[in-house]
Amino acid sequence: MHDPTASAPWNGGGADDKAALYRELIQAIGASLEGESDPVANAANVAAAVYHTVPGLNWAGFYMARGSELVLGPFQGRPACVRIPFGRGVCGTAAAERRSVLVPDVAAFPGHIACDSASRSELVTPLLVDGRLIGVLDLDSPFLARFDSVDQRACETLAALIGPYLA
């Protein structure tokens, strides 16, 4: 069973180790998407791969753009909020502004939506295909300041890779 609180994330490893882990994860995800056209199956496998590979997560998954809101998509973790309006919370802000939003302490983020009270930090990356927002990749952690620029760059690379497979 996945226990995100078993030990602090990246214990004993530095930014180079983290970057290497993400490179391997992105390569494996790319290979798993080849030849599969179903967006739900692809999103489900990506969420599972991220959740079970990246240390220190308590939630990993997708919210898909539907009109002026995000609707819960495939994920790993505790049950989550189903609908989030653009501009609300971390996910809605990332969607409205079409940029990654890295939040070291969700309690300090105005309008944060607490779907899981254990979440302490969050990283949300928009999924853009040909300039069109199709959704967001959302990672939550029970650790304060869990995410940094290495995580953000990796998630942006991952979003660019997987976007067409989820559209």
C-alpha cells in the first residue's frame, strides 16, 4: 500500500537524483502511451505512474476542462472535489492563468480548496494542446514546501508530452 508519509520525500537525494527520477518516469510514461488513443485510459495510467513513482505525494491526478470549470478526472489518492470553477483554488488558478502554480503552503494560498485536509503543498500544471486548455495535472503532498523548480519543470515537460494523448 502506498504510504506518502512513511519518510520525507527525496531523503538522501539531491536535485540531480530528482531530475533523473523524472527523466526515467517521463520516458516510461511516453512508452506506455504509444499506440493507445483512449484519453481516460491514458490519464489513469499516467496518474498511477506518477503517484507510485514520485515520493511524498498523497494525491496525483487530473481535472479536465469542461466549459468554465474543471471536472475531476482519473487520479490516485483520497476522494476529491468533483468540480472547480476556473480561477478558484490552485487548480482553478492554473487553469485560468494557463501557467503552473507551485504552492509551498496551501494554507497561505488565498481561496485554497481543501479536498484532502492532509495536503500541505501543491503543484498544478495546465495541459495545453494547440493553445487550448484541456485540463490540469495536480500533485498534492502532505509535506510543506514539497515541490520546487525541478518538480515544476518536470511536470511541464510531462504535460507537454501527455496533452495530445488526453485530448
